[in-house]
Amino acid sequence: MGRIANEPHWHFIKGQKLLHFPLITGEKIKKGPETIMHEETHIINIPENNVPAEVLNKGIVLYVQGRLQTKMSLDENLVKHYRTEIVATNVEIIDPALVTAPWANQ
């Protein structure tokens, strides 16, 4: 579950139309005697046939289920870079008022 960080946009990968956007998630981590909030950004790709009927915009809170997909690319110095994405199979819009996490209402 997380909040859409930027406006979603369509792109094509190997001929498949995907809705693409970053999703911010958060978790509480125990560091010594205190608990801190840690945020991460995950890249989400939703195949066209799995996109919910509702409009997805920046700031909307989503529950996403899917599979992980890791891609490798080489930069100009031939250094390998890896990127893990979530290919969504189920997406549900969540009312942010029902979420107590700090990232949900930003």
C-alpha cells in the first residue's frame, strides 16, 4: 500500500501498454530505543487490462498486488544497473482517511 508520487503515464514495453508510476510506501523501523518512519519509492507498472476504472492521479493511496520483475541495463561505462518493478495484477484505491501512515496524507 502506498501513495502515488507523480502523475501516472502510459508507456510501451515489448509491445505491451503499461501505466507507469512511482509509489511511496512507508514502514516503521526500530533503531535502538526509538522507532523511526522509513519511506521507499517503488516503480509500478500496471498492464492495460488491469488498470482500475477510476482515474489514478498523484496523491491517491493504492493497495497493489502483483509480481516482482528485475531489469538490468548497462550505462555508458558498462556498469550494470538493476531495477526492480512491480507488475500489478490487482489495484484498489484506498480512502486516505482510513490509513494512519504519515505518507498517506501528504
